[in-house]
Amino acid sequence: MSETMKMIADIGLIPQISLNDPEDAGPLGRALVKGGIPIAEVALHQDTSLKVIQTLSKQVPDIIVGAGMIRTVDQARSAVKAGARFLI
């Protein structure tokens, strides 16, 4: 099992977030980490989703960011390039 998967199992839940404004990602990510939930899944169903992943990855290094609703290889590649550490 990968280190990321071990961390996900230890946390025990994955909140799914959906933001219209990527600038809200940093404050939300920091609040999750502060509250003891250092993980978030961003569903790729908005035009801003990849930017939200990128912002979380850069501004909140202690959070595990993932991408959800992946349907294509291109989406998976884009999500990983943006900073996603897991895909759903």
C-alpha cells in the first residue's frame, strides 16, 4: 500500500469540496488541516476544479489533495499535473 493510501486510511474520511472561486481553496484547506482533516477531494465538474487543486497543493502543503469524477486519461493527467495525489 502506498504512503498516500495509508494516510487516507488513517484519516478515515475524505471530504469532497466544490468551489467556484479558487481563491477560497487556501483558507478552506487550512481550516481542514487545523480541524484534523488534512485531506480533500475536488470533483472535476467545474471549470475551476483544476485551479482549486493547484491552489490547495501550493498553498496548503500539509493537505492531501485528490481529484474525483475522473472519466478520462486526459482528466487524470491534468489532475496529477495540477497536484492531485489520488484519483477517484
